[in-house]
Amino acid sequence: MARNLRWVLLIVAVSYLVSSLEASEGDADPLYKSCVDQCQKTGCVGDNCFQHCKFSADGKAIDGPWYMQEPLYLRWKQWDCQSDCQYECMMTREEERRRNGEKPTKYFGKWPLKHVYGIQEPVSVAFSALDLAIQFHGWVSYFILVYYNLPLQPNRKTYYEYNGLLHIYATIVMNSLFWSGVCHSRDVELTERLDYSSATLLAGYSLILAIFRSFSIHDQSAKIMVTVPILAVVATHILYLNFYNLDEGLHRKVIFGIGAVEIVVWGLWAALTSHPSKWKLRAFFVSSIFIMCIRMLDFPPYKGYVDAHALWRAAGIPLSYLWWSFVRDDAVFRTTVHLKKSK
């Protein structure tokens, strides 16, 4: 009974943390609304006036010649008069709240973050780019190891049976980090769809890879039995987000759910395996739990730049390095095992 109660309390706590991410009240502030309305009429907030308020929705200059049209490389970000006014009014209201000793509040479900050269979340973009570089470095070092430093079979294939899966994983994870960086740079519906879809694909494929490696699944029919239901969930969620409802709250719950199952799988293997690099696997398991806890945090951005999401992105960088370090060790271990068997 006590054990069941602990599980119930854990589920309630997680649900509370997830739901708290969705709160919003700043955009309902009458002073904020009044500021945005006035800005859209005048094109200015105080002494700050905006170039986008001189352009129509299709990027054409109002009362200006054709060569005054906004460049295409700027139009993709979809900055317009309304978004400029919303940002400047948000920053103005937050400065007023700070001077009055009030706490920061959310706008449209998100904390107010300072922009840098039009980039909405500069710190998260920087950490996503750095994580992408670490993933690329890890993949290249793994590629060199298995194809140039370890023995190959007579048909030039590697002895490491998970080689193909890891190349696919590298492509998926780098694609996900790329679109994450783009979405943090400018959060519009298109970039959100690409970011959420890529993250869902990565979560599903990571779970498949975890099950295959942890349980040493080599039988083709067993692989199909594992892969099909997971891909069905992933495909259903992606289709739901893109063609029915781009629900951020639901997306986070799905990602957390898949991620939790993956962590359990790695944890079981880490606890039972006699792998020579089991300490790295256990460190990866513990770090994954820590990072998931960070992802559930929700606090106002420090100095207007570093929020919980940026902190989560930063925490993922050493985990990426640790992951590829373990993969290289695993490739050496499995290759050695196969070579011993072949003698």
C-alpha cells in the first residue's frame, strides 16, 4: 500500500511540474495590451520606432518604392509590426515590474527573454549549436574508429552489429538539434512544427536503439515487433501536431513519456551488465535522470537570457560527449567478442 502511494505521489508531482510550464498571464495585462495597440498605430514604443511597421504583411513598403521592400532573408523570420511591438512592450512592462519590485511573468506561455540581433533565445541557440558540434565530432570519431582503426570483415563491413543504427541515430540527432536551434532563433508555427517533429522522431528512435542494445536483439522478427509499435506512436504524434493541433503541452508529455521509458531501459542494462565500460553507461543513466529533472524546472530567465530550457540544453552537451565515448568503447568491446568467436 505504501509503495503504491509513493508511485501516486510521484505521478502527481510530475504532472504538476509539467502543467506549470503552460501558465501565462503577462499578455493579459491591460497595460501591456494598451502598449501593443498604441504601438501598432504609431509604430513606436516611447522613443523606439520599428522598421517593420513601415511594411505590410507581405513585406512591401507602405508608401514606398519597390526597392524599399524587405529582403527575403529577413522575411523568413516573419518579424512584423505586431511581433516587434509585442516584444518591445513586453520588455518595457518587465522593466516597470522590476522597478516596482514585482516578479517577472510569462507572455503567451513563455518567459520574457532578451533578443540578440533578432534571435529570440540566443543562449539556447548557442548551446544547441555547441551540442550539434559535439554530436558531429562524436559521430566522426566513431566513424574513424570502426572503419579505420578496428578490423573489418572480408566484405568490408564492420564487426559491430549496431553500426548502421548508430549512423542513422547520428543523422536524426543532428537534424533535431539543427531545427531546435532554428526554432530558438525564431519561434513561428513552421519552425515549431519542424522542431517538435524532429524531437519526436529522435525520442522514438532513441528508445528503439536503447531496447535493441540493452536486450541484445538481433532476430529480425523481434526487431520488427519492437520497432513497429514505437514508430506507430511517433508517426501518430507527428501527424497530430502537423495536421490537427500543435499542442505544446501534449508534445512535452509525449517526449517525457518516451524519454522515461528509455531511461528505465538503459537503467536496467546498466544495473545488470558486466560491460567493461559499464561505469560510463551508469553515468549516462544518472545524468539522463538529472537532465530530465532540469527540463521540468521552470524559472524566470537569469539576466533576461538564461532560462530552464537553456540550462537543459547546456546540461545535454556533456551527456552527448559521454554517449559517444561509450559507443566507441562498445564498438571495441563487441568487435573483440566477434573476433574471438571467429577464431
